[in-house]
Amino acid sequence: MRLPHLLTFLGLSAQVPLRDPSLDTTAIMPAKPDFSFKEGADIFSPKDLIELARPGAGAANDAGDLVLVPVSKFSFEDKKNNKSIVVAPLESTAQPLEIVLPNGGDVFWLDSRTIARVTVVETEKDKDKKQEIYSHTLKFDTQGSSVGILSSEPPALIGSFPVTTAGNFRYNLPSGILVFSAYVYSDGDLSTVKAKDEAYENRGTTALVYDDTFERQWDTWVGPKHQSLFSVSLSKGSDQKWVLGDKFVNTLPAGHSAPVEPFGGTDDFDISETHIVYTTKDPNLPGAWHTKQNIFLVDFNGTKAVELTSGTYGATHAPVFNKQGDKVAWLQLDKDGYESDRAKVVIYDLTKNVRYTLTQNWDRSPDVLAFSESGDYLYFTAGDHARIKVFTLPVPPTPSESTTHPSFPSKYSTPVPLTDSRAASGVQILSNNRLVFTSSSLTTPNDVFIIRQLDRVEADISSQAANVYRGQLEQVTRFTADSLQGKNLSEGEEFWFKGGDDIDVQGWILKPKGWKAGDEKKWPILLLIHGGPQGAWEDQWSTRWNPNVFAQQGYFTVAINPTGSTTFGQNFTDAISENWGGKPFVDLRKGWQYVLDNYPEVDADRAVAAGASWGGYAINWIQGNPQFGFNFKALFCHDGVFDTNYNGYSTDELFFCNHEWGGKPWEEKSRALSLKYSPSNTVTNWSTPQLIVHGSKDYRLPETEGIAAFHALQQLGIPSRLVIFPDENHWVLNHGNSLKWHYEVLRWFDEYVGVKE
């Protein structure tokens, strides 16, 4: 199910077993109690992955000379996730400044030299919690030359919020207005939340009662509160101190909620000097089996919300103003009920009251949008062939009337890529023809980059030059370079092969440390199967399923993007719907054979496979279809589907299964497809040892899916193990749990195909 939104060999290094008893990684390992990770100065181990710094997306100030990056770094030694913000210069040689955040919190720019931090604190007097906002003033100190040293004055308290759930902050300096989200009851009033929270907690029962769907979503049982967007004044007083107003205005009408649960954030709304543009689920449709979201425009006083969308369509995302405030752009999907439909750019001219689709004929899905300074160009990210690239496209003159199929000259129809590798995010336009963005890869977590000379790029596009200049790319930060020094992570070797219907299919190979061409049948091989199913293995860092971790533990690691994968065109993505057990496995099998045929160093008799979500479904489906001939010696299923028909009833987002299986689970087409493709119907063919991991708070794929598969394996007498994380959802996020997860998975594979020394 698609989600907002996805280990080289030891050599001469010593193997260091886990010894932290608090993590209890060996307490239930009777089969192989002496297993330990491969670790060492030249090995990137699971522990290294978990303790490596995790930078977020960068946000530049209005002056465009500083970028703010939140960073978290877990330590097993003190069992704490240490959080900070790093302020890095974009146009000077000043050293980056790190500001430690003992209590965490959200941070954002107030002006070009002031950072706001919002954090929850506990009062000493009554142990009550409240949410406060502080200012951090930055300055450059000089020491006899032009080289500056960045520093920060002590934080100053600005004010507090009447709730502890304020988040997703956007600030507009010219208007002095702060917009944020917070949870409120049906009255929409922040001032009544505390009293109503106390009444709710003391209601005398724990019962949750529902009269409609979305009773639970992702990992949370839905309660009586919802998110709304609030505005409040925030400006400097006559004494040059920042002052937070005391009038909090709920800007959304009754029935609207933003950001959209469960993954919505600041990308679900934007602000100009006078208005908010936001996306919200259509309140007239049952949210659990519809994806339709509408775009609205409202002023800071919440006077009147005006809908900008119209007609038949599905979800909308990422609304954004241009700097002039006279245009809005957003992403829109055509199909209601399908979360992986192609996202198209829609532009709304607020002065002419005309709406038009810009990328109707472009077979990719943009993500983050940003207008140029002039408003004449759009910059955005989009997935393309397993990379997430930065693209640009000129904004055409507004048509005379609203249209979904406008006729524009060719220069307006094909976006131009400015990057060709890695995974970009957080695009932001700066003055002086610059663009700042955040990027990760298979070998590095997030770092900040700048593209310069956008004027040359735009001039070439405008003149329709044969070879468009792509800008000057510079790397600003190197957060993890020192920690990864000497680890020699694999950049990933791309390979292509002919899949089903003679279509070109792509995959990645990550070779283990110590690999030498010609070492026949030396290396165990691991197939990683991604979830979604509309997802992809991309040139992107992951803290959960990191292919380099497996490669560095000695596995020849293969990650294939079969039918259903994103970034290869919408037809390829759509082709998995109603065909879960068909075309994707033709691709996987052909890709697997391609690897075996071209890499004699791999030992096909020491093969294992792992997958999560749809990838977990794939593991269960492979179990019951030995005719595929993968010859895996051990399997690992994380939060996977066991009974597709039952999942259509039990999942939180009902629209997903309704779309993927051609109807509601009791309808004829859906039932027939489940009879054909549900792993639960092939249990009598199961024979391979299998590890199952599931989170009890996974409401996308409830834990009974994993338990049912485990019960089948146990009654069949097949070696199997079930690992349940009571506090995890569809992902494993807790740092200690993550280490345990890696231990269980790698121990399981080692038991059946590990190197015997």
C-alpha cells in the first residue's frame, strides 16, 4: 500500500556481538544464539544505521543566505534521541551553527536573522504541560577578515499557545501573521480544548463509539477532535521584542480539516500576505472509501472559504502561491478512490478566475511545487526512472477559460530536468536566480544543495535551445560524511531487462564488500521486494529498509522495480491493479534470472527474499507458488497481506482495496480476484522457512494478517518465527525496535544461507 508516502562482507574486521541486555536481542534465539552482526570500522552495520545523524529538509531564510536543517541523532549509550537544528551559510565561509534542542520542538524562520522554536514544557508548579514559542537571534561575528563566525543569542520567550498540539507553522513577515494547525473539538475553539480534554479523559469509560468509517487510521483510533488551521498575529513590538497575539482565529469552516490525516503537514497549505490556500477531504463523501480532496482559499480571518476546484477528480496535494499572490498551483489526481493515479499540475489564476491543467500530457507525477521569483516558471520534484529529480517548466499565459486540456506551444509541455540522480525534496526558490533543495541517495542521508544561474536555464527554455543549461550545482552540507568515511557504501548498479509483455524493467544491484569478479558461487543472494504496491526502490536513503545494510552484511542484494512500480510511467504503475499475483511476478522472475545468468559469483542455492506490505504479500504469494522456481531457502514477511478478501474489510482506507481488487470485497469481481490471487488459498503449497514481523498498531494491515500466516506455517510444521511489536505501526520506528528488527531478519537468513566459517 503506497505511503506518503520507501552491508558488505566482513573482510578482516572483527565480528562484534550485541551485548546490550536492555535491548534483549538474544533472549529468544535458541536456534543460533551466537549470531552477531558483522561490525567494524569499514562495515556499515545496523547499529551504525540507527545511530547515524538523520537530517531533515532544509529551509532557507528570506534573505537566502542561511539554511535551517533539523537533525536528530540517536545514541545507544544514553538511549536518547538527541535533537538539534543546524544553521548553515549559503553565501559565506562561516561555520555552521548547531543549536541543541533538549526538548525538541518545531522550528521556522521569523525573519532573516531570527528562528522561532515551539516546544512543549512542563511547569514546575503543577506539572501541567504547555506549549511555548521562543526566538533565537542569529548573528555573524568577524575576526579581522571577511570570514564570519555564526552564533546565536540566548533564546527569548515570545508567548504560549492555549493547547499543546500546535504544529505545521507557516509565517508571513510582511503581514505579521502566523498560521498553524491544532486539534480542536467540534466547536473549533482553541480556548475550550483543555477543559474538554479533561472532561473526555474523566468520562468514566474507555469506550469508543462510531457511526461512520475512519474509526481508526494508520495507527490511531479516531477521537472527537480534528485538525484545523489557525491564524494569530506575531510581530515585533516597539521594544524590538517579538510578541505573540492572544486572538487565535479558526480560519476553516465547519466540516473542513487540514492538514489531511494521517501524513499531511505544511505541504497541505500555503499562505500569502492575505490568504491561506489549503486542501481538505471532501466533507460530503465517506473518507474511508473516497480520496477526493478539494482546494479552498480563505483569508486570515476565516471570513469566507472559496473553493478553487470543480468537477470530477480525486486527491489534491501541495497547494502553493506565487510570490505575487495572484496565482495558485496544486497537484491533482483524476480518479477518486485511487491514491496512486498520475498527479497533474493545476494552475489557478486568481485575477482572471481561470483554472487550467499544465502537465496533462506529461507521464510523470510531480511532488513539491515552487514558483520562480517572477512567477513565470514552476520548479518541482518528480520521480523518473527510480530517481527523484528537480524539474522546471515555464508558466504559460492564462487561457481565456478554464480547461483540463489546454493547447500550449511545445516549450510549455515538457518539463526540463535539472538533476539526474539521487532523490530531491524540499525545493525552495531564492533571490539571485538560485534554488535550494534537499537530497539523499543510496549512499548518503539528506544534505542541502544549491542550483545557481536559473536565469540561464530559463533563457534557454524560453528560446527553445537544443541543449538547455541545467544550472550550477553546489553541495552546501555534509552531515554524515565523517561518519560514513571508509564504509564504502555501494552506489547501486542499475540494470535493465525485458519483463512481461517485452517491457523494459529496471532494478538495482548492491554488491557485498570483498566482491571479486570470478569468485563463482561464493555469495548468498537476497531479493528485496518493495511495498505499495505502487512504490519503487529509488536512489534514496532509508532508515528502515536500507539496501546497503544488507549488502554490508555479506548479501548480494537485488532490488527490482516490477510492474506496479512508480516513476516509470502511469501505465506501468496502473498495470498491477487487479493483477497482484500476475504481471509483477513475471517481471520478478525474469529479473531474478537475469541476475543469475550474468553474475556467476552468486550462489543460487543460498537465496533468500524479503518484503513488506505488498512486498509481504509477494513473499506469501511466492510461498504458495513454487512453480515460480525462485528456490529461496528462507523468506521474511513484514506486515504483509495473507488474506486479500479479509483485508478488504479490515483495512483502514477502504478505497485502496476497492480499487486494487475491482470492487468491494463481497462483490463478484473482487471475490473472484481474491480466489485467484490470495495467499491464503495456496497454503497447502507452503514449504519454505519464514520469518514474520508485524506491528500491533498497524491498522493498514492489521496484525491478524501476520498471525494467520504464522499459524498456517506452524500447523504445517514449517520452520517459522513470529515477531510482534506491540507499539509499532506499519513501520518500525523505535530505535531499539529497529535494532531488534535487523537482528531477527539477519539472524534468520544467516541460519539458512549464512557464510559457514
